[in-house]
Amino acid sequence: MHPHQNPYQSLPPRSFWRTAVAEPDPSAIDDLWTPAFSLGQDDPVLTVGSCFARHLGPALLDRGMNWRDTEPAPPGLTPAERHRRQYGAFSFRTGNVHTAAAFRQWLSWASGETAPPHEVWCEDGRFFDPFRPSVEPDGYDSAEAVLTARRTTLAAIGGALEAGGCLILTLGLTEAWHSRATGAVYPVCPGTVRGTFDTRQHAFHNAAFAEVHRDLSAALALARAANPALRVVLTVSPVPLTATATGGHALTATTYSKAVLRAVAGQLAEEHEHVDYFPAYEIITGAPFRAAFFGPNLRTVTPEGVAFVMRRFLGALAQPPAAPRPAPATGPDRGEDVWCDDAVLDYYGPR
């Protein structure tokens, strides 16, 4: 008796969990991504997003890609000083951009669609930007210096988008705090990295699918208005939430946040020919890898994990990857948390 003909009979091995996931050695799992468009070595590449995204630019540069750093460090800084002041982390000196709302906000300000508020935080005679409080950890001399530096970054964003070939955006969170007065979105809760928390001034919001889709769609429209030829690769950070302000469990809050971001990224890739999704999240968190690419804190992605992701990214683009550089020493069990505004929340947890 012949089995009934059905669509599954002609599918390739990658379509089945047993042959694609369960049976191969984890290091041999491949064919995870078919790029929607080509990306050549000369195409200008921009990177922005959550703390996982800060690995991408240097990794692309190491492998001969044309990664753009639009605000390079001034001469004379040591590597440690450049690292501390977040030069070379992303294409724009925005610091971490964890949410779709924050990304839309930066592009809206850069395009002139809206104007940023004049809010500045002052502590011990030094002045800080509420929208990138970790970028200058020692602060500025005056409020005007904060606003001037922000205008420099906004101009850099605008110029880079106009000249960019591809933008890689790594989404990290759905949870965010905003100003009740202006609606402006903060990258981290006031009173953690910097500032003073005030429940009368600051409100929490956990974005739903429709909101994330709306904000990201608007942001991508702004980017394409600046450069109609710009292509976008969306990824989702595999780094879990350090803490959730929802009152729920950190594990289920992380699952919610990543599920929403993954679903929106997939939806936008379906809706737009110039948008693609790269599965960095699945590569790091997937069942066959058994959390092998996380550090002991189950948050920090190891250098081996980053290299594994980049080999699959560049391999799919038919760019032969070079051997990854040794990761810089970051001290015991700190890793990328040095760069992660969100990681400061762990300080407030029980010991």
C-alpha cells in the first residue's frame, strides 16, 4: 500500500527536526539562514541595538566587511578609555538601544520629525544625557555640552543612514521606562545607571506586539526615507532580561519579550523585500546547544558563541570567515555586562 502523496515528502532535510536539529553534531547545524539580499565586502554596514549588537561591528570589521563607525574615538585615548566611553560599540554613539520605541525615537530626532526634550540630569556638578547615560560615564561640564554632544550623534545618524548599504538592528527588550511629561523613552530606568527615580515623573510600560510592530515600522520608514536603497537585517538578542519590572518571573518575562520581538521581526521580513531576519537568537538559545554559549550567569554570551553566530552569518553571505580574534579580558564573570545598561539592575536584586 502506497502512502498518500503530501507536501512533506519533497522537503529537504533542514525542514525536519530529526535531520536538521536532533541528529547532527551541534557544531554542524547549518543552513539556518538564506539571505534575502546580497551584502558585499564594500557595502557600508551599520549596527545598532542592544548590548549583544556591540559584538557585530568589530566582528564584521575583523572579517573585512565595510562596517561604519560614524563617531570614532578622538586620538589619544587608550583602548580602555575607548571601551569605557563606548566608542566603537555601535555605528552610532547612542549607547544601547534596547527597544523598538527607543530606536524609533533616535531616528525621529535625527530626521527632524520630532525634537528631543531638553532634559538633562545633574549629579555632583556633572551633567548626563538621560537618553544615553552610560556613554560618558564621567558626565559633561554643562547641560549645553550634553545637548551639543547629542546633536553631534543625531547628525551622525542622519549622515550614516543616507550613505548606508545595510543596517543590522538587534532588538533586546519590550520593557521600558518613559517620561510622563514628554513621553520620551529612556534606555534604562532612571535611578539605576544615573538620575533619580520619581514615580510622578517616570512610568513603566511593557510593549505588546502591535506597539512594537508600529514603532519598528515607523522607524524603518524613516530610515528608508533617508535612503530608499537601505536594506535592513533584524536580529533578536539572545541575552535574557537582567530583571523584569512586570512583577512576574524573570524567565517568563524574558520569554514574552523575546517572543514578541522575534514575531515582529519575522512579520516585518515577510512584509518588506528590503527587510530580512537573521536567527542569532535561535543559534545561541536553541535546544541543541544546551546553553553552551552562555557564561556561568546564563546571560553573557561567550566569545565562542559570538564567533559561532558570525561564522553562520558570513558563511551564508559566502564571505569566508577569518579566525576570530581573542576576546579582550573583561574580568571574572563580567563579559558583555560591562556594556549593558540593563545589567546594572542585577545590583538591586537579593543576595
